[in-house]
Amino acid sequence: MMSADGKVEYGVYEVFVQKSHADHHVHVGSLMAPSPDLAMQLARENFLRRDSAVNLWIVPREYIYTTPYSSDFFAREMDRKYREVGGYTENGRLWRLFKEKTLTMEEIVSHIEET
Amino acid sequence: MESAEQAQKNEAYLLALRDLLYQLADDELTLGHRDSEWLGLSPDIEGDVAFSSVAQDEVGHAVFYFELLHELGEKDPDRLAFARDLSERKNAVLLERENGDWAYSIARHFMYDVWDDLRLEALTESSYVPLAKGAIKIRREEYYHLLHMHSYFVRLGQAGKEAKKRLELAVKAIWKDIGGIFGFGVYEQKLVEFNIITKPAEELKQRWVKRMQQAFAEAQLTWPDSWEPVQYDGRRGEHSPELEQLLQTMSEVYRIDPTARW
């Protein structure tokens, strides 16, 4: 990039490392470099000095679309508890007790209503 | 020669092999130490960490060569690294020079890496099997140093203005010492005869010149005339006061208590 006074400015690259073929690429940090090929080399020396990996992404920061920090985008206005899975956590244990006939269906229903 | 035991039975072979291993180890250790001196001083933090990472690779390679020497009956790697006198050091003088300018460090590293690549290639089929095996691995790692230094070398040249001027000054300074990196020392003939290294130094030097001329063209630099013979021949244990200073610094902690367990 060329700035107003004619100096070449380094671009910022976000670095993503994939540790194994079964993993997602995980963001590990960012760096500044004058070109994508140098960004890739610098990412290798800066972020893979100790850890091993199978793949590396570098993404010029200007290609990342982002939300603003203060906006209603993430607002949680109403009760959303019904979307959560909290009611299911006990299922395994209750089902087992029901099968062992130490619990009736009515008791299970009342247990769920309590939680 | 499959093993250290076999090599030790042939005295002429052993002498030549040991001398070469010292050259390889000392080259890597000395340059690795100089690289590490960039920690906290590079023009940007990315380059700073990269130089340190390269430094650790180089020192790691030195450890490998020192271990081979130890198997051949030399002292333990720490003593070889820290407790040998100046006159026993076999590194090329170019590598012991102070870092000075960043352009100098990049250009020196690049020129050495190209030489090291050619030398390692000629070692991948060495008659000394443990060395051949190591050379294959080390060369894979060095590939990335070479790529890194080449990228910066070309960019500094292409950038023109101050960057190019500094690079030209660096080349001029390097040219005084460059003759010292070629060659395999006093046992050169024997090393090739025994097939410890499979190509004569002269052939590698010619290939180095070809590759370097290409890089100079890419970087838009003029190829300088041939170099003068060197003032000190590091391969024979002749060194500049700059190595004296380097060894003082490098072995400062070791000398406090050489018997300390780490």
C-alpha cells in the first residue's frame, strides 16, 4: 500500500493455523508484511516455532468483513431459555431410573417441570 | 562407512571427516549466534522473531554436527561449542563478522545459505552415512531460510533508494570475505577422494556464482568483479578479532562454571 507521502506501508495479515487434518483453522494472531509471500514466511517463523501444523492461512485484514462492537446485532432482548438444552442434561439418568422402574412417568414429568 | 566405529578404524578418513564436521558445526554455530543478536533489534517485530527462530535452527544444526563429532571420540557438544580456542574454530570468517546493518545480515545470510544448500546437497550421498542422513533433514529446514533471505534480498534491491544503497554497501563489505566460505579446508582433496563430500569445492563455487548472479539480476544489482583472496582463512583456524569478541560473549555463562549441569 502507498501512503500519502509516497512511502510503502506494510499490510496487516491475520494468521490461521490448522493443527491437524481434523481441526479447524484457528486464529492465532496477526502480523505485518510487505507481501503475501513474505507474510506466509513470517507466519511460519513467528507462529510455528514450537507447534506443528498441517496448514496455514493468511488473510489480508481488509478482506475481513466485521460487525461493529456497539450495535443491536448481538442484542438478547427476550427470554430465550426455551432455546437452550438445559432440560436435556438429566435425560440419561432419568431414563435409566424409569427403565429400572424406580421412577414413574409422573415423577419424571414433575422433575422436568421443577427445572 | 555406516557408523562412527567403522570410521574410527581408518585414520586418514577420520581426520578428513572430523575437519569437515568442525567446519559445518562452526559455520552454523557462529552464524546462529549472530542471528540471535538481532533479538529485540530488527526493524520490525516479525523480522525480530523470525531471525531468532532461524538462529535456533542454525544452532540446532550445529548441535547435530557436534554430536557426530562426539560419537567420533571428540569432547561433548557443550565443550566443543563453548570451550574451544579461537585457533581451533573452522568457520568461514564472513560468518563471524559483526551484524552491522540489517541489509548486511540479510545479504550475508542469503549468500551463505546458497553455499550451504549446495554443500548439503553434495553431502546427501556422503560415504559417511550418519552425515548423509542428517544432511537430508537439515537441507529441508534450510530451504525455508533460503526462501526467507532470498525474498528480503530481492526486495531490498528492488525497493531502490536507501534500501538498495545499503544493500550495495553490504555486498561490498561481504566481497572482502566471500572467498573464505568456499572450499573444504586442508583435507579438501581427501574429502572428495573418500567421497565424504561428493562434489569438488570448485564445482560448487561455480554453481554458487551462477545462482547468485541470477539473484543479483532479480534484485537489480550489478554483479561485482571477482573477489580478492581473504585476509584470514577461517577453514585453517585463522580469525578476526570479531570472533574473539563473539566467543567471549557466547561462552560468558559457560565459563562461570564449566562443570555445571544444565
